[in-house]
Amino acid sequence: MIYFNFIRRQRWILLTFLFLASVYWSMIHLEGDARRDQIQCPRITHNHSQLVNEMQTHTDKFHLNEDLTCLDKEIGPRIVQRGKYWVFENYIQANKRFHCNESVTFTTHSDPTFLNNLQPLLERWQGPISLAIYAPSTDFSTAVKAIMYQRQCQTSDLVRDLVTFHLFFDFNHMPPSFQPILKPVDISTYIAKCNQYSSEEINPVKEKLYKSVNNLPYPVNVARNVARETSNTHFVFPCDIELYPSPGFIPEFLDMIRRNDPIQRSPKPKVYPLVIFEIDEGQSLPSTKKELIELYALNVIHTFHFSFCLRCAMEVFTVGNRQPPFEHWEPIFIGSHSDPLYDERLSWDGQRDKMTQGYVMCVQEYEFHVLNNAFLIHKPGVKTKEMSFSQRNETSIEIQKKLVFETIAHELELIYGTKGRCTC
Ligand SMILES: *[C@@H]1O[C@H](CO)[C@@H](O)[C@H](O)[C@H]1NC(C)=O
Ligand SMILES: *[C@@H]1O[C@H](CO)[C@@H](O)[C@H](O)[C@H]1NC(C)=O
Ligand SMILES: *[C@@H]1O[C@H](CO)[C@@H](O)[C@H](O)[C@H]1NC(C)=O
């Protein structure tokens, strides 16, 4: 009996010793691994003159007015992961670059079927556009082909000079191996065979897209965020690709910013909405406010909101906020990189996709400085926020509504707090 007890005790002592020893060894080992990792960390390979050069470009301050400065960003092709997506940022870059104080970037999104808007849009905008395109699977090469047509086969250089394209797709819907993803060097040497394009390659058909055939939701907020975050200018204009701004907008807007009128100097954050008009099918777009007013009198042009001042220089017309009666107002505005981003869990198909941004702006007491001398006009025949019956997916609207009200609203309250009558 005693003998057995002794052996048992011995065994326990032995086991305890072995256990402690193995813990000790593994600790040493892990530490060693950590040390080795440190040693093997990639070193920064810049030499000094390179480094100084980069620091200069990143710390040069540019002025918008006496109170407002901005910094340029490093802009180049970059592949990043974002939630369940691969994103090819700056995949096809505009030829022209602008310093952060020199222009306003129109940041927008689409699938490959909207590229024919670029030309008419640019004729009016005459400034940089950052366009994120959702292109899963075979839509990727459809998009590249259509982009190259727009860049190389048009009489004007506007698209090549001013539009930077970003493409993205789900991990689960990779481009197929028989349509290899072009590398930046392939893109820069790509030559479009303009006379061999079929009309479907120039203007891809919505119903034939991989996205449509497979009923994939449109990740609108991923696209919005990508388009905005990749743009270099201080002021950005997140807008729909079928909404065309009034000509001459950018210089007039920057002039107004440079004047820095007292109303601009309030300490609250501000954005600058534009009045939106719709125009009947077959009408040509008005270029000036005078033409706009004439068409308005003829009743071929429609709006919901504000009246207009015909002879004013660009200035702020009304200051609103997102408290009632404007709590459901979804204005389209010029803003900056400090404005809240869009919730990437929300899809276009589920609707209410901008509500979370609106809530945060309400709580942070944003001022909406409505501009009186600029306007947006829908591509003729297109209506604001109107989804045709066939496009509506009641299931996904219901799911998203639940997500916004039961989950996201609660998160936002915890993070940003509540204020007045701000609601999602
Ligand atoms: C440092 O880099 C610059 C730019 O790449 C190059 O011109 C220069 O020769 C390099 N200097 C040294 C010492 O390697
Ligand atoms: C941009 O900023 C630079 C440096 O402050 C200034 O010289 C230049 O005039 C500014 N350009 C515009 C268009 O405001
Ligand atoms: C509607 O949305 C649901 C949920 O997002 C999805 O599973 C379904 O495939 C969609 N139906 C159509 C016709 O797009």
C-alpha cells in the first residue's frame, strides 16, 4: 500500500515537473519566435533623400481660405480588402491630378451599365470624378472593356483626363480564371480596338450582368465609401451618376469658400446641398439658371424643395439642419472627408441606405447650407428615388429595415449619443 502510494506520489511529482518544464520551454520558444519575427520584419527600404522627398509632398499645406488648409494624399493603385470585398483602388487612373485645394471631386458609384453618363456629366462638371464600380465575376472584364472604350474611343479626352475608376467584387464572386485580372502595367499599355466593339460591349445590358442574373444586392455604401476615400481634394461631392450639376460649379464654389463670408465661419460642421430638378424625357438639359427658370415656367422641369434666386452670386440660400421637418430629407451635398461615412452593411436594394449618416450628422449638429446658384438635374426621364416595381425586393427592404431600427440605431446611440429629435 505504502509502496503504491509512494509510486503514485512520485508520478505526480514527475508529471508536475514535466508540465512546468514544458510551459517554460514553450515560453522561451514563443519569445524566440517573437524575436525572430522582429528580426525578419520587412525593413523600410527608403534611402534618406527619398524619405525627405515623400515627407515634403505629404506635409505641404494648401490653402482654401485663411481658415482652411488641406494636405495631398498619396494616390496610386492599391488592392485592399473591405468586409467581404476585394477592392482595386485607383485601378484605372485619370491622367490629370489636382492638389487638394484646386478642385472638388465628384464621388460616385455604379455597375458597368452607367458609363454612358460620364461624357455628359463631365461636359458640365469639368473636374475630377472618382467612380467605384461593383463588378463581380464576369462583370469585371465587362467593366474594364467598357471603361477602355470611354477612355480611348471618344472624341473628347474628358474621361481619360478626369475619371479615376475603382473596381470591387465579393470574395465569393471572383473574376473567372479565363478572364484574368489585368495588372496595372497591362492597364497602362491597353489599346482598345475601337472599331471592333459591339454595342453591348460599349453599353452593357443590365439584365445580362452577372450581378443581375445572380440577384446580387448592390453594395452601394461600400462603393460610396471607396469613391470618397480615394479622392484627393478637400471638398468632395458624393452624388448619383445620373445627376448632372450646373455648369461652372467648381470655380464658383471655390470662390465662395475663398471669400469665407461670416456665415461660413460658424464653428459647426457644414455641408452644402444643391437643389435637385427633374426634367421630362426628350428635353435638353439647361446650362444656366436662366434656361432652368424658363423650362420651369414651361413646366417641363420639376422640383420639390426651394425657390430660387435668379441674379445672386453663389452664396448660401438657406441654412437647415436635420431636425423636423427635415428629418427624412436626404439631400445631396458637397462635403469633406470629415463627414461620417456610410454604413457598409446596408445595400441599395434594402433602402434607407443613407439614414445612419443622416443620424450622425443630426447629432453632431451639422448645418446644411443650401446653395442658391447651383443645381442638379436628373438625366432626362429619370426620377429621384423612384424604384420601379420590378426592382423592389420586399424581403430585402424588410430585412434592412429591421437591421437599421433594431441594431444599427442602438449602436449609433451608444457611440454618438442622442440629441433632440434626431432619428434614424
Ligand atoms: C536614393 O533614391 C533616389 C530616388 O530613388 C535615387 O535617385 C538615389 O540615387 C538614391 N541614393 C542612394 C544613395 O541610394
Ligand atoms: C492652393 O494652395 C496654394 C498654397 O497655399 C496656393 O498658393 C494656391 O493659390 C491655392 N490654389 C487655389 C486654387 O486656391
Ligand atoms: C431579395 O432579397 C433576398 C434577401 O436579400 C434575396 O435572398 C433574394 O434573392 C432577392 N430576390 C430577388 C428576386 O432579387
